[in-house]
Amino acid sequence: MDVNRAAVDLIDLQPELSSFRDEVLHGLSKPQKELPAKFFYDRLGSQLFEEITTLPEYYLTRTEIGILDANADEIVRRMGSNFALIEYGSGSSRKVRILLDQMTTSATYMPIDISLLYLKESAERLSDAYPDITVVAVCADYTKPFEIPKCDSFAKRVIFFPGSTVGNLEPYLARKFFHDTALTLRRGDGMLIGVDLKKDPAILHAAYNDSRSVTARFNFNILEHINRELHADFDISRFEHLAFYNEEAGRIEMHLRSTRVQKVLIGPKVIRFAADETIHTENSYKYSVEDFQKLISGTGFTPEVVWMDEQKLFSVHYLTVAGT
């Protein structure tokens, strides 16, 4: 474990490059080629995603921010005092500032993200803006089990998981994620989580096929990330962005479609593509409130309260660990 001291404490648990290579090759060897969505988020990918959140078609971020703004007082009261706020997939930490602005007691904020450079920069900006908050940044893959450091001295731990990122997980993996996460927490600890709601498919289609093609650039960047880190030779011009709502599965699917027969080298490994063959890069499951509460049932979390916008586009849930 590497611990560096800058404007924040930085704990580097970033996955090894060999793990990245193994997951990429495993995914591209399947009959339906796929890549884990977490590999979107190198530094450039994180920047592109922040740009996506400002697009007029992308309702998710502004709607979630509106919910947090409208209910911040109640949310912070539920957290109590003497707690560590742990954000999964922190990105720019824009949303957590809404909560930090309402805090009247000292606390520790722990952003956790897989993109080391982007995490460090955003954590340092936040530490400068909130000098009374202790910031401990952790570079880690939170979708896999890891020990949350430096939290034993707090009466309570609250995980902040905004953005409906949980929708990227297959439902059975989401249940495992909640179960595994609950095991790392104590009775009375909490989770504040954003969940995108089911809605008109036309709204969903527009959100993932924006007029400026920023989402397409974000999708292509997963191949650029592989090129940069694994010395692969993907030719981005030979792929096209594909995003659609799979109504039966209740999810948006993102793919990269090969426009021709081609082969790609990742080191010595040859990956072959047929014309129109796709790489499945992301799912984004949409839930009703009832569906989500059923999803977490029996995982160790209990739903306490849910907040929604007037149009019922998005939901924010506060969960607690039941324990014994």
C-alpha cells in the first residue's frame, strides 16, 4: 500500500496492469465480446463523462443534483454526527459538495475512484474548498472486495454512491455488491445511492445518443484506453457507437460495432472481428422504486427513505445496515 502526502492523504490500491490486461482479453474472447464499463474511466474518460453530465439530453445528473439540493438538510440529519462519508466513483466530487455544505460538524470524506490522476486532482480541489474536512482519497476498484481504510474511529460510516452507477451491474452482481458492501459495514451504517427510474424510452435514447456525440467519444475512449495502456492497435475509425434501450431487459445497452472484417493486436494476442460484430461496453439498468427495493432485499440493507423529482425521472435512496 502506497501512502503519499499532498493536499490530501492518497492511498493507492489501483489494480495492476496485468489485471487490466487479463480482464480485457477475457472479455474480448467471449462469443459476445464485452469490456467492463469501469475501464471507461481513465483520466480522459472521466473528463468526457463530466462533459456528458452537462448535456441537455442527459437528464440524470441535473435531476439528481436537484433532488440532493432540495433534501440536503434531511439527508445530513439522517447521517448524524461523527461519521465518515465514503463516495464510490467520486469523479469530480461535484455532488458531494451539496452535502458538505450542510455539515455543521467535522467529518472525514473518502473519495474512491479507479482513475488515479483524476481522483488526486479532484480530491485536492475539494480539500482546498473545505479545509475543515479531512480528505482521504483511495484509488481502488470498488466493484471488487477491498478493505475501507481508516474508518474504525468513527461512530458511523455512510457510503455515497450517486449517478445510478449501480445500473452498470447485472442485477445478480448488484445484489452481490450490496451483500459484500453490507459485510464491510456495521449496524446503523448507511448508504445514500442514486438510482435511475424506468421512463419513456425516447428520453433514454436521447440521453445516450446526444447531438454532440460526446457519449460516442466516451464510448470510443475505452478502446483508446486499451491502446494507451496495453499497446493495442484498435483503429477507432473502424468502429461505430451504438446505444439503444432493451425494453425486455429494462436497460440501455452501449456497444461498439465493427464496420468491417478486421483484426486487432493486443500485444501478441490477435482479436478478430466480423463485420457488424459488437463489443458490449455498458449496461445501464433502470428500476422502479419497488424493483430496486426488491433488488436489495436480503442483502443486509434496509430501505429507509426515497426522494424523487416531480417528473419521477430519478430517485435517491437512503439505506441502512440492518445487522443483529
